[in-house]
Amino acid sequence: MTVRPLCLAAALAGSLALAGCAGNSTGLGLNLVSQEQLVELGQQDWQRLIQSTPATTNASYQRRAEQISARLLRAASLDPAGWEVRVFQGKEANAFALPGQKIGVYEGLFQYAKTDAQLAAVIGHEIAHNLEGHAAERVSTQMATDAGTSILGAVAGASGVGGSEMIAAALGTGAQYGLLLPYSRNQELAADRAGLLMMARAGYDPQAAIELWQNMKQAGAEQPTFMSTHPGTADRIAALQKLMPEAKAAYKPS
């Protein structure tokens, strides 16, 4: 009586893991959240960040982020006037673009993005996540995975299997490393391609994206690829090099 639910749980967890590793998919093909809901979530996150993290006092950083973002948005046929761009204090070498037309950059990124073109590689990549619909994919995938692991844990508990909470936790871990993170890595690579083309059309040399990641690589160690939501730096540089002929063809020097 206890073997069947465990086999079912293992089989489903295994199928999720295989699905996450298959092809170049960036999501489960589910649409569980509306654009209005995404925008609301983005606005909420933005307000929380503004309240908890001071804006930069470096006027040059803010000006560069605004000007670069505007060029990229125009290249993507978007109106920069509808977007808010803010540089936040912090050592993180990071940037993001939220649903609701918000772009954030942390001061720490400027340590590695030494030129406008290198900074454009990061901001273009983040804008591309929005254009590619990755936020909806990630939220829908997370919702589906959370629901699935909860159901499996409940089935195991109802069947009298000892340690059902442990089983549910293990299934959650399996889903995390077998499904959510691989999709996230594929999203990163898809955004790399779209971002490269965007920056090239905006007049930024796409070769700067490789230079940026070489700067990052020289800065120190990184997580193993299988435990990271981002591809390994060496993997990313190799992928960018393969995309470079297409990006160079779209490059329009300003």
C-alpha cells in the first residue's frame, strides 16, 4: 500500500526533471498569471526596494543608466518616457527590469561594466527578459511546481508513509534543481541573444558583452553551473561568441 504512492511521486519528480533538461525550452508552456498581475507584482517589488535601498548619490552613474536605457528601449521600439530608471546603492554587480517598466541598476555593476557598451549589455539583457515574457514563465512554473510538490507530499502522507514532510521537501529540492533552475538558465541564454541584438541595433558594439563577462570571470570564483540560475561564466562567453556573427550583422554604429 505504501509502495505505489512513492513510485508515483518518484516517477512524477523524475519526469519534471527530464522536462526541465529537454531542449531549449524556457518554461512549461503554462500561463497562470495575467499581465496585470505581473505588473502589480513588479510595482510592489519596486516600491519595497525603493523603501529599503537608497538611490545612488553618484550623478554620473544615474545619467549613464538613463541614457543607455533610453537608447536600448528605442532600439526595441519602446518609448523610454514610460520607463523609470534608478541606480541603487549597493555592491551587487547586478541589474534588473521589472514588469511595470522599471529598470534598476546597482552601483556595484559599474566596477565591471567599465564602458557604456558593457553596461548596455547588462541592461539590454534585463529588458530582454521582459520582452521575452520570462517573468510570466517563471511565476507560472513556480506556481505549478509548488502545487505539484504539495500534492505529492499530501498523497504520501495520506497513504501512511512515514516522514511525508521529508519526502515533500526532497521533491521540492528535486524540482528546484531539475526543473526551475534549468529553465532559468535557458531564459538567461535567450535573453543574452535578444539583448545582444538590442544593443547592436542601439549602436553599441555587441563584442562588449564578451568583454563584460571576461571582466566578471577575472573577478573571482562562481557557483557550479548546476546550482546556479545563471550559466557559468565560461559557458556564457562561449554562447555569446556563437551569437556574435548574428549580432554583428545587426550592429549599427552610432
